Amino acid sequence: MSYVDEVIEQVVKQNPAEPEFHQAVKEVLDSIRVVIEADEEKFRKEALLERLVNPERQIKFRVPWVDDNGQVQVNTGYRVQFNSAIGPYKGGLRLHPSVNLGIIKFLGFEQIFKNSLTGLPIGGGKGGSDFDPKGKSDREVMAFCQSFMTELCKYIGADTDVPAGDIGTGAREIGYMFGQYKRLRGLFEGVLTGKGLTYGGSLARTEATGYGLLYFTEELLKSHGKDIAGMTVCISGSGNVATYAAQKATQLGAKVVTVSDSNGWVYDADGIDIAALKEIKEVRRARLTEYKNYRPNSEYHEGRGVWTVKCDVALPCATQNELHLEDAKILVANGVTAVCEGANMPTTLEATEYLLSNGILFAPGKAANAGGVATSALEMSQNSERLSWTFEEVDTKLKQIMVHLYHNVEDAAKRYGFEDNFVVGANIAGFEKVLDAMLAQGIV
Ligand code: NDP
């Protein structure tokens, strides 16, 4: 059996009941197979892949807090410090009832390669909790965040591990966590990114993942002789990534016709009203059923269905495994040109394979959504030099990073004979840098 297959088999055996982690490992190792098999004995002797798929450290802890009825609640907190070969661990904190160790490990593993692709010195990590901020009062969210940070603060720091936001962790949660870290450690430092602008946050961080996704998509289309202006775009999700993806797509002259949440989806043939979307989601924290009040001609549908709408570009921006094989089939039948992932691993493996085999331009999240973490790294730079850059400075750097990242991925795919396979390109380009750093640092 080949070394790659042996390690995939081991991962499944040693990490039972972690299907998302198996999926992520399989996707990455399958892609870098050509690199490994070119010098298999050397990599096997170095146990390079075993070191890559085992986190340097994984921390699991109890998070007790008191709800508004005086009842003590207990959640589980996680931080997986996956790989620090090229820099301090970096990756978000997900607060969602679906969170478990396997999901955090899949996200942390993907993060290693994504962070490497940005060209910036950041290692891979991820964390979170099964706490659900939805429907909780501000006081309850603060109680949870303070308890969570009371434990987490022992393991993180501006030069060791710098968490950020993710699903369920927005500006409010980052603020409460930062306050508690500062109080406990007595340090005002860039230990978290996604901070508020008055205490060390970076302009354009809020917009970065969605904007970066569009800079990547625009470059991808451009290098295939197409222009995003005038194209119809379907977006899933209506959170941070989806909202700013919709905003930038609209600014670039495309028409975004859908957004969704976990209950249903909106179709607006005239183009999603970004101001209304922000008002509903960011200000009032309400559901998408409200959208019709702002745009009477739009349609609201319960359940899944975003991918049934005809579009040129599909941008899944909600969560993992939300675009299935049957969705991919409809997208292809409807003539989609590109599918670019704003969320992490939103497309199932079968759907990805179907899109690739039908010649669709498919950009994996680890490349296409890397603008968020890249801008987090820019926030770290600003914190280190105790300066704040303007929105335009950060946005310009973000665009440069995404354009460069696209060409890096495209080149890696070409070099190994997988032209236009951006899954292989992204994994190889991300892996090469980490590999080099791991080999240089010896057996650690
Ligand atoms: P938000 O919490 O702001 O938004 C998440 C959106 O996805 C919401 O609309 C939510 O709907 C929907 N959603 C969540 N879970 C499900 C589900 N199980 N089924 C259907 N819809 C769901 O998160 P972000 O926008 O920050 O993150 C979205 C994705 O992008 C995630 O995969 C995240 O890891 C990834 N990402 C985020 C980055 C960032 O900078 N924020 C950076 C890189 C990647 P509802 O409100 O109903 O829950």
C-alpha cells in the first residue's frame, strides 16, 4: 500500500467518529500524493505525514457559566494547535452547537495550508465550543466568553497562538474574550484578531473574507478570459462572509440573487439589497424571513434550495458540506462557470469531483477564503508596530495577496500537470512551504 494510503487508513482508525477530519485529510493527502510519491521512502522515514496529521497539541476543557435564570450551564471548549512550522498558530473560534473535536480538527488541519498560502508567517490552529450564542442575552454571551477565556488564556498569546472569529464568534464575542484575557494576563497585546477598531482591530477585517473571495474569483475568471461584471451570482449563508461577498460582487458589477440561513433562503431577481441584509443580520440579528418586508418582490423559501437557481458563479458561504452532489448536478445543468468556496469545505467530496470532471472552475476555500486570515495577519502586524493602517492600505494589500495567491495556486497545479485543478494546486502550494519549514526544523 502506498505511504499516503497507509496514513489515510491510520487517521480513520486512530480518530474514530471524526468524519469531517477524515474528509479533510483525504482531500489534502490525495492532492499532495504526486509530491510524496516522488520521494516516498524519504517521507516515510521522516514520518512526515504522520507528523502532519497529528496536531502538535489539542486542548479540551470545561466551560461553566450561569444563565439568566441562575442555572449553571456547562459547555465544552476546544483549541487545536495543529502546526507551528511557519508561525504562531492562527485560526478562528467557532461557537455553534455542532462543534466537536473532529470538526475543530478538520478546520485546524485545513488552516495550516490556507495560512501557508497567504505567504504570511502564520501556523495552523482552530478552536471553539458547542455553545450557541443564538437567542442568548448579551450578559449570557459575556458570561460564556469570560469563562471560555479563563481557561483558554493559559495557552494563547501574541507570539504563540492568536485566535480569531468564525461562525458564531463576531465582534461582540471577540470583545468580551479580549477584555477577559487582558484582565487575567495583564497584557494589552494582539492575542486575538477581529478586534474592534477602538482597541487594536484592523480596518477592512470585517470585509476581508468576503472581499478576498471576490478578488480571487475575479482573478480566476479574468485569467480564463471572463469578466465578473454582468454575471449572476448565487450566495449561500447570510453571515459575515456571505454579506461582504455579496457587497463586493455587487460593487464589481455582478448581480447577487440569493442568500440563505439555516432555515431558508431568499431569491431576489433584482439583486440582493445589501443595506437591507446588513440591517436584518448585523443590526437586528433577525432571520431572513424579514427580507420580504424590505423587498416585497423577493421570494422566501423554507429549507435548502439556493443551488437550484440558475447562475454563472456560485459562492457557498455558510458552512461545511452544504453543497451536495445533487446541487452540483443542478449547477452544471444550469451552466455555472465557477464555484468558489467562501466557507470552509462547503462542497462535499462527491460534489467537488463532479464539478471538476465537468470542467467547472472550482476554487477550494483554503485558497478562496484566505483573505480573512491574511487580513488577521495584517492586524497582527499593525498591533506589533502599534500603528493602524487606513482602510485603503489594508484593502490594497488584501487584493495583492489574493491575486498573488491565485497565481501561486494556478502555477503549482500546472507544475504538477493538473492545470486548472485548484484543489490540487492549493494543497500543493500550501504544503510545499510547510514541508520545507518542517524539514528544516528537524524532528520536533
Ligand atoms: P456567520 O456565523 O457570520 O454566518 C454563518 C452563516 O451560515 C449564517 O447565515 C448561518 O445561518 C449559516 N449556517 C451556519 N450553520 C449552518 C448550517 N448547519 N446549515 C445552513 N446554514 C448554516 O459565519 P461566517 O460568515 O464568519 O462563516 C461562514 C463560513 O466561512 C464558515 O465555514 C467559516 O468557517 C468560514 N470562514 C469564515 C471566515 C471569517 O473571516 N469569518 C474566514 C474564513 C472562512 P444561521 O444564522 O441560521 O445560523
